[in-house]
Amino acid sequence: MKKLKIARPLIPNNKFMLTIATIAIALTGCTKKQAAELSPEPSGPEEVTVKNVSYTNFAKALFETKCSSCHTAGRPASARWEFNGYNSVKNHITRINNVVLVTKTMPIGGTLTAKEIELLDAWIKRNTPEN
């Protein structure tokens, strides 16, 4: 009696499927250069340093947070100096430098960090650039 061969369906084995998938990925994948081109540009703000410090990137926020509570219109210390933007700071920078960096009598009831002092000093030494 003859043995009958049972026909198997044409289902590829795992090695064959893995090889096909690897080839497909390799053909459709991108090069390192293409991947670099797809990488997003850093969008965060540039780090403020003593070389790039300005009113816009540092001093404005410092004066708003550390000085404006007392030195804005109608506030207790506004008679001595009123903070209302870049020109008010620029016009009084000698006095500000003296009370904040030299005698350290300001801000009353608050402090500046070592980094804030360093950046404020650098900003003044750079002739208080606005931008």
C-alpha cells in the first residue's frame, strides 16, 4: 500500500517571515542623516549667562518679582523710585546698583540668589542692554 502525502498549505515558517520583515524595515527605514533632519530643533529659551544677559531675558522679570511690589505707582517706595519698565530702570541704574549690589539694602524683606546677583551685576557692567 502506498502512503499518501498530505498537502500542506503554503504558510511560510517563522524564519522566512522574520527575513521578509527585516528586509522591509531596512528598505523603508531612514538613514542617520535623515533621522537627524527629522529631529526637532531645541525650542526652549536660551540659557541666560553673564555674556548674553539683557533686560528682556532676565532683568525685567527680576524687577517685576523683586521690586514692583513696593516700587510701583501708589506703593510705599514709589516716591524714591517707581518701576514702570526699562526706561525707569535705565534712568536709575546707579542708585539701583548701589542699593542692590553695593550696600545690599534692597530688596527689603527679600533676597536675591547668588545667580541673580551675578546676572544683575553682569547686566549693569554690560551697560544695561534692553535686548
